[in-house]
Amino acid sequence: AGDAAGASALPPRPQILHALVSRGQEVILAHGAAAPGAGRVCLEVSQDMLPRLKPDGPWSSYVCGDHAFHCFVDMASGLWFVCLADKSAGKRRPYLLLEKLQDAFTQRYPVLQVRSAPLNGMQLEFESEIIAQIARCNAVEDPRTADMLRKMQHVNDALDEGIARCLERQERIDQLMARCQELSESSTYMRRDAARLRRQLRWRNCRTKCLLVTVGVVVVGLVVAVSVCGIRFHDC
């Protein structure tokens, strides 16, 4: 139960959410262009951000709230490979995705076909490749994230171990308290029995003394009577 609780407390892993290929600000294809819900929202956000991207080199990144846009410009074809990811995902996995997309795209389509392609004209052909590459890159282990998760897991394990020790110590304390209570009750019974025994012995001593005094008085009386009246009491 402690391991399950510790695992459920770990934060969700940062993800790459969306990717597209464009000729400058003209989108050729994008992951999620035909999908409702979150995919469509990511596409609209990406298209809204494209006019604001001003890459001054092959690689560039732009932070927008809790998310970041990463862009790779293929100087030979003039294509932009753009992805949207969680800000905490860093740059390593997004840049790896863009590099893989650029390799796969340029190997499949010649430059002339790319330049003459209509907007979203390659959507059906290449979207599955974008989805597969995003899934692969999201599965790649980030060393810093993995190290952080390992440290958090170590902390959780230490906390679980500390809690278990505290519970064990509390159980031992409860057992000692129960034993102390038993000893206290036993000592109370012993004091009560000792007091009763002292009373019994005192009463027995009193009866013995009374009996001895009575016997002594009788013996003294007999001795006096015998000395005065004789053994057969003829002189009385």
C-alpha cells in the first residue's frame, strides 16, 4: 500500500503534445489537424503562434506559459518543423523529435514536391509518422527527469520506512503501557493481599497472646492455690 501511495504521488511526466511541418507560416501537415478536442486545440494554438516565431538560426525555442514551442528550420528546403511540449519537458526530447521528423520527411518527399504541395496536402500520408515519432520521443527517458523521479522515489521510500518504524515503535510503547498497567493492577492486588495478611497475622498474634496470658494466669492461680491449700486443698 505504501508503494502504491508513493507511486500515485509522483507528478505526471512532461509530454510533447503536438507537431507540424510548415513552409514558413503555411502549414503543410500537422498532428491533430483532423482530430477533435485537445489535438485540434493544440493545432489552433500552434497556428496562432507561427506568425510570432522569428527563428534566427536552425534551432530555437519559445516559452508560452506552461508550454514551449520548439522550432527547427531546414535551411536546404526552407521547411519549419515545429512542436508544442510541456515547458518542463526541456529541449532534449523536443529537439530529438524535430530531428527525426526532418529526416523522415526529407527522405520521403523531394524538395520540388514539398514546394508545390498545397496546404495540408500531405496530411493523410505523413500524419501517422508524426504520431509514431511523438510516441517514441515521449517514451524516451530524460536523464534529469529520471534522476528526479528516482530521488523522489527514494524520499518516498525513506518516508514510508520512517512511518513504518514510528508505527512499530508506537506499537511497542502501547505494549509497554499495557504491561505497566498490568503490573500496576498486580501491585494493587498484592498490596491489598498484604494488608489483609497483616491484619490476619496481627489478629492471630493477639489471640495467641491472649491465650498465653490466660494460660499463665490459670497456672499462676493453680500454683498459688496449691501452695496455700495444699495439693488436695485440705488446708483451705
